[in-house]
Amino acid sequence: MAAITDGLSDSQHILKISTDGAATFIKVPLLTNIDMPEMKKAIDEITTTDARNTQKVVVDFIEINDPAFELVYKPTDPQHIALKAAFDNNEVVQCEIHFDDPDVSGYAFDGTISEFSNVTDPKKKLRKKGTIVIGSNVTEITSAP
């Protein structure tokens, strides 16, 4: 008999970025957290004047959140330098989020960094928190850490 946990996927994931427009994506090291893109279809209320209950329909329009992230900051790391430069210069960053389990689809999207600020705690190493403003369609990709 199979255990109820057989076939479940772990939630470990990584962020890879490319800032040069090439197809080369490199892992952002020391990433401690990133929100997943949340895609939600818009809803329109179409309740008529003679209806006895609320009537709604799904509209062909998708709202997407702007994922927040946090990383342990290493000012000499090339990927951290690229994120800071993208923030400073309003450059587009191509992003991919991959899961450890290749059966779980990841995400690909383009965005700009709208926040890249210090998070200080005397008991921790310096961290940066940021936000990626998604500026393209979010597509599902095959995960390949």
C-alpha cells in the first residue's frame, strides 16, 4: 500500500536571472525568500435589476502580483551586483523561478526592480529586500535547477 505522502513535491525553489538579454540564466545565491507569481482572473459583477442573487462572470484579464524577495547580501556577488544595477538604472531583469522537482512547473517573466533596500538586524548578516514589478506575461516553464 502506498503512503499518503508518495508523489508529493517539496517546495524548495531557486531564482535565476539574466540581465544581458541572453538565454543564460544564473542562480541568485543566498536567496532566503521570494513570493510566487499569483495569477488571478478579474471578475465582473453583472447582477441584473431583477436578480435575487449576485451574478458574476470571469473576464479575460489576469491580474498579477509583484513578487517580493529577500536575500543575504554579498556586495561582491555578480548576481547581487546585477540586481542592484537593475534597480539603479531601471533595467529589465529576465527572471525564472525553478523548483527542485522537475515535475512542478516554474515561472518565467520579465520585470524591473522597484525596491532594493537594506534589512538590518544585529543578530543576522545584512539582507536586502526587494520587489520585482512584472512587466511581461508570466509563462510556465519546466523546472531545471
